[in-house]
Amino acid sequence: MKKHTIIKAVLCCALLVLVVVSAQVWGGSSGPRRGGFYGDWLVKMTFGERQMESILSFSRDSEGNRTGQWISFWGMNELKDVKFEENQLSFTQVFRFGENESTSTFKGTIEEGKLSGSLTSDRGESKLDGTRMPRAPRAVGSWEMKYKVGEREITGTLVIKADKERNLSAEWQSERGEHKISDLKYERGNLSFKRTSKFGERQMESTFEGTLSSDTLTGTFKSERGEIAAEGKLKNASLIGTWILEITSDRGTRKQRLSVNPDLSALYGSMPLKKVNLEDGKVSFKLVMEFGDQKFESTFAGKIQDSKLTGELTSSRGTRKVKGTKVVRTFRRQRTAQ
């Protein structure tokens, strides 16, 4: 009886949060300019004594119309009437929970990478503040590089990282010699760097210039010994990226978003995950949510096959079926008006 009461209370609180607000964070390539509208925004709202975090995600549909989703731990909801003109942002959200339905409207601004405004429903008005969530540059990740010296094939791993300001750094991991990467540059799909290698007392320098296409890096090393073609493949490419999940239980189906970073950290809705495990196509991760003094855990186990993610999400409330489709990002020319 006590367990039933706790679950009911949590569900009621979740409903209230989604009614007052309703619900999308990180990703994969160079993001919009600082003053723009499109992209992901981490938004915060105070609910009682607890501060709730969600993600607002704005993009365009195939016809160029503005679209938006509100993403939280509880799911992903489509926004209606999304408008952005002269830094003024507004949208409407209709949230349905069973037979219940509630509408909330937002009016605010986006200026200098800050989102602020008020969300209004029949339950009152709540202040909302958000900051842009930068995407990591496309070059970030671990690239398995292969090239030939004579008849011998050489392999190494180029690991590219980005700091909070999106500045890039890299290291070359290999069983042979010591290597240092410098002068790393990435712009519009073109990658270049300088590599200094030491083999005992011998030192040599080379430069690399290449291009990124999806999960492949192709280019050429140049040194005093000549030119050598090289190719790299992004590790864990089948899992990295954004997935739209359909989660089905006896209560119905809801949508959720899973965003997996190159280091396999991730966001489930707006909830950070330290790591998503991938081995031989099998995928697993664990969710831990604290609500007041209560802790709720869920585990996912599934597989990737034919670019689809399928599996089950299990918790004390039972097992739910999960089907995931990967989002294929299309790169469009930016318009003058953002």
C-alpha cells in the first residue's frame, strides 16, 4: 500500500511538472550562431522547492517551417505555433496524460545566448530561464586510422576532444613510438594537423590534411619521405548521435530522445548518463532518478541492427518495449534571418 501511494505521488508530481511546463540536450556538429534560435536550450524552472531541468529543441521541418519539442525525463512533446521574430519567442504546448489535457503558452526572448520568459497555464505563471547547449564539432571522437608504409599496414587512433568553448585538441594513440598532435584545425568538413613522432632517438614530423564525410575521415600524410594516403573510421558510429525512441507499455506509447556523445556519455531526455555501453551491437545503460528522498532506477538492454535500436526498459513498475530511430541530420545553408 505504501509503495502504491509513493508511485501515485510521483506520477502526480510528474503530471504537474509537465502540465505547468512540458519537455529536449548535446549532440554532434557545429551549432547555430550565438544570437540564433535553432538548436537545443537547457531550461530551468522552480517547482516548489525543487528546480526542474528540461530541454527546448528548435529546428525546421522539410518545408522550412519552425518546429520545437520540449524534452524532459518524462518524455518528448511537440510544440505548436512556434514563432520567433526580432528576438521574441512564443509557442503553445498541449499536454495529454490519459484522458486529461492541459494547454500552456510561452512568451519570452532569446538574446545573446540566453532564453527567458514566462510559461502560463490555468494553474498560473512560471518563470523560465535557459542557456544554449552547444553541439560538439563533427570532428570530435575516436578515429581508427589506417595507412600503408611500403607493404606494411600501420594503425593508430586519433582522439579528438573539445572543451566547453568548443576548442579542439587531439592525441595520437599507437603501439609504436611517441606522438604529439599540434596545429589542429577543423572547418567546414576539412581537418588538418601536425604530428611529431619519436622512435627512440629518431624524430620525424608530418602534416595531415583530410575531409570528413559521415563517419569516415580520408586524407593524406605528408613528410620529407613523401605522401601517404590514410583513412579513418569513427569508433561506435552506429550508436553515436540522436535517437527518437518510442516507449510502449500497457498505458500507451510515448516518445523520448536519447542523445549519445562520441565518448558514449549521453542524455536520456534531459537526464545525463555517464555512459552507454556498446559491445557487439548490444546496448545497455542505467537510469537513476531521485525525487525527494525517493530513488527510482531503470535499466535498458537492447541491440542495434539495420540502423534501428530495439530493447526493453525495466524498472520496479514493469517492463516497457523500446523502438528507436536514428535522426539523420541534414545540413542546410543558414538563412539571413535566424
